[in-house]
Amino acid sequence: MSFLKKKNKNNEVDPQAAEKASMKDEPKKKSDKSIKPRAPRASAGKKIIRTVFWTFLSLLLLKGAISFAQGTRVINQTTVYGNTETIVSDSVKGFATDFATEYFTWDANYTLDRNKRLEKFIKGIESDMGLKTVDVKSSSKVTSAEVYGTNVLDDKHIDITVVVWRTVTPLPDKLQAAKGKAGEPVIVTRKTYMVVPVTLAAEGPVIQAYPRFVSEQAKGETIDPASQGVAVGDSALIQKGTELADSYLRSWYEGNASQLKYFYADNVKAPESLIKSEFSYKNLNLVSMFSVPSPDGAGINYRIDANVLVNSDIGEPFNNSWSLTVNEKDGKLFVISNGINQPKKAPSDAETTDPEMDSEVMKEPASSETVPTDTQ
């Protein structure tokens, strides 16, 4: 072929051809543009820090993506108000009072009827509950039985204290030993506190143990007088408080709402109507005054502790205690609270039925000069 070169007969290589062949066999050199400077290799500590950082960032991005995919989640929060103790149902309390009534009710001449009635409440104990026929010396009748207290022992056991009032009539052969006329029954009143042990079975409450008698609740100590406020020693202020209490309470017992409104402060709404009390107001017996800080801490209020004498519709005398909270304005005392009704905000001027009526004129009967006091 024409592109093939013929060798010399003496096997000599053509110098030009050998040079070209050597040039083809050598690798082609890279241009200077392909050579880029390299940064120095980072240390091992920096490499670990970068790895941790990017791992943390990746986790944050993953968590955000998951939260976005799940959407908005509503977390229910339960808030418990008031007492968290186990509440004893009314039916269990009624069971205990019903048992106490049957327990203390019997006829001296026929006690077996009591045993039959108690069988509806008890299980595993004697139906006479310790009251033997030969030991009965009187008849007993319950006049009232009320729950006095409850004590939850566990999920299945509750001790319910019941206070029982009953009348006891001795047998005829015991009348001579009792005080009274011969031949007439003597009725004795008894008050007993009894703890009824109630078991809550699957079928309902049941009594599986004998009840026990306990003493009545001991009374507490008196409150430190210093905690009631600072006693007022100003005789003129005490006189104003006495006159205000007498006029206010007289109107209250009589149900005179139109007169009562004159004794209230501007920011207190007086009751629109009152029902006349079944007891009639006689007179003011005792008054004590104490200075107490106002709820907002802006000033001083006064508390009037009043003891009043009232009579029932059949002439029975009783003492009642009242506590009036008042404040002083322009030398006069006005009621904020009577210890029964919480003070209400008075209506604004735009809401009053007679905007032209002067508030000071309305309160004028509250002064000692215009309101007569009962000297009985």
C-alpha cells in the first residue's frame, strides 16, 4: 500500500519515521490551565467539628420536615380544680343514715322487727347487732339522722359518721326510778355520734362490721383579736357606726328596699327588692368597730360587728350577729357589704333612671339627724 513506508534493504530505520513514532508513544502533556492550586489539608479536629455540625443541621431539617408533614397537633391539658379527694356519693351517705335510723329504732315489747329491718343492710354479722331481747329496758324512736363526716379508707371501705337524735321511753316497771308522774311515760332525748363502716361491694354498699360510737367534734380555739383588724377608739366614729348599723338592719328585717338604698356607697348597687323577715327587729345590743385595709389597698375601710335582738312571730327572743363593711366619705359612713351579699358595681350615670337626682340628696337619710334610732 502507498501509505506504508518501505524499509531499506539494509534494515535501516528512517530517522524521520523513528522520531514521529517516538512522539506518538509519549503521553500527551496537560496544559497549564488544567492545573489548579489545592488548599492545604484540614486538620482532624476541624473535620470532626464540621461533621458534627452538618449532622446536627441535618437532624433539624429532618425534624422540621416531619413536623410540617404531621401538621398542627392539639395537646389536651387537664386542669383539676377544687378537692381531689374521693367523693362519697349521696346514695352511700343515705345508706348509712338509713341504717342508723333502723339501728336505733325498736319497740321494747317486740325487738324481732328490728332484726328483720337490719338484715337489709348487714352481711356476715348477727342481725340483732348486739341488742339482746333480755337487755332491752326501753323503746327507742329516731327523730333525725344526718351525716356528720366521711372518711375514705380505700376504694372499698368508707367510714361515715352519723349524728342521731332519738327519744327513749323506759318500760313501765322502770317508771318509778325515772323522774315524773307515776303511770306516765317519761321521754328522754338522746344524741349519739355513730361511725358506720360501709363496704362498697359490686352489688352495692353493705355493712360487714359493727358500728362504733364516738364523741362529738371538739370546738376550736378563739381567733386572735389582732387578726380581726385594729379596734376603733374614736367615740364619734363608733357613734356613727352604731347609728348606721341600727338604721340599716332595721330596714333589712322590715324588707324596706327603698329605704335601704340610702345606706350604700356610690359604687355599690343596692338590692332592688327584699322579702320581709319572719323575725322582727327589736334593737341593737352591741357594736364593735375595726379598721381594715380596703381590698385594693388604696385606703381604709371599717368593719362593724353588730349583735342585734330579734323576736320570732310568737315572741321568742334571739340574738343575731351581723358584720357590715363600710367606708367613710365626707364625714359619713356607707355600706359596702353586709356579710351576706357580695358588693355589686353600681350602674353608671347613663344607666340610672333619674340622672338629675343628686347622689348626696339620696344619701341624706343616712345621717344621724334625719334617721331616728330605736331607744327601746
